[in-house]
Amino acid sequence: MSEWQGWVPSSVDVSVPSIARAYDYLLGGAHNFEADRELSRKAEQMLPGLRQLVRMNRAFLGRAVRFMISQGVRQFLDVGAGIPTVGSVHQVAHGEDPTCRVVYVDRDPVAVAHSELMLADQDQVAIVRADIRDPEGIFDSPEARRLLDLDEPVGVLMLFMLHWVPDDWDPIGLLAKYNERLAPGSMLAITHASADRKTEEITKVAGLVEQSKSRDLVQLRSHAEIEPLFAGFELVEPGLVGCGLWRPSGAGDIAGEADMNSQFYAGVGRKI
């Protein structure tokens, strides 16, 4: 355990898999354990190409953050962030402008405990433990009040997040509450699992994840159901498209198998 003590809280049982650490493993990161790797391997058997999908999502994160910075955004709110490793928002943002400020949000106590230790020396980055359904609690948290100026544009990211929000939580109404707190020029990035293809395989993986998390049910949505989540935001070109098709900048952004590029949807909207 000595090699991990810089980022593993004593309260965390590493024999229990963590979705956040499994995601890190699929990204090729080092912040994971055998239980996380075993969960990931089972998921990959159910959905071949899962590792590529996860990496495409992370590549989109980088493109979205850099695009937002090119539009003048210098502060970010990443809701459902997991553990900030391997190309996370603050790493990408600080590579463009070291003055950028980032607030991560997650409700998973394991992800938050890891993040608190990993970000302890980061003055311009913080983690908030909160549920996506509590935007007031998020925006009014001490961390957000310290780092986010809501009179200026904020880049909000909800990546691989909203398919865990069921319809009975009213996701459109929920996102409207975030929109209300944001200044004009703020931006919203979303990636969302698709109900338009490979639904059986994705549902099997979702079941495995649900068993591990002991809560959350996946809510697959079609393109027509995901686009309204951007209500109050104007989609920037090329609109809501397959993740690999959103402003790809290199071979690593696009899957070799064409169908994989649209296995989940991605888009960025701007508040007018």
C-alpha cells in the first residue's frame, strides 16, 4: 500500500470496486486496484469496445474544454466528475491557461475522498460532494463561492452523467435550474449513452455498474430525447452528434469502427 498512500484515504476499502477508479483504469490511468480492473474486464466482455468509448469520451472532454477556453471561458464546473485523473478538466484547462479555475462535483464518497487528497495542493481546483439534483447546494458551496464568479461565463460539463438521471427526476427542469445561475456566454457540454444502437449490450453493462454502485439506474435516450436537454442553450456546430464526430482533431478522436463514433452522443451549447 505504500505506493498509494498519497491518494488513498485510510477509510477507503480498496477491495470494493469503485466506478470512478474503474473509469481511470479504462483510460489507462494508475489510480485503480484489482477490484476495479476486474469490474472493468467484466464490463468489456459485455460491451466490446468499451475502453475505446471511454477514451473517446475523455478526448471529447479535452476538445470541449479547449473550445470553451477559445470562447473566453476561464472557469469550469464538472458535475459527476469522478476522480480527476488522466486528462481531467483542470489538466486540460491549465495546459491552455494556468489561471483557469475548476470545481469538480461528485456524490460518490470514494471519488470525493480520493479527489480531496489528490487536489490538496491545487489552489485553483476544488471538489464538492453533492448530488446533481442540488444545484443550489453546488453553486452555494464554499468551494464554488471561492472559485466561480457567476457574473462571468462558466463552462459546465456533464459527461457520461445524464443517462444516470431518470425521467422522473425531470432532467430538463433540473438543467434549467443550472441555466438560471449562469451568466450569458456560459457553456454546457453533455455526453450521453444512446438508445439508438447496441442497447442490449449497454443495458448489461449498466446492470453490472448498478450492482457495484448499489444505486442508479441507466436511462438510455434517443437523439430526439437528448437534444431537449440543451433547452436554454444554443447548440454550437456541429450540434448534437456522435462523440467521435464532434470537431475531431486527430485520429485518436475517431473510432476505427464507424458505428462506435455514434455509440453515444456529444454536444456543446452556449447560453445566449
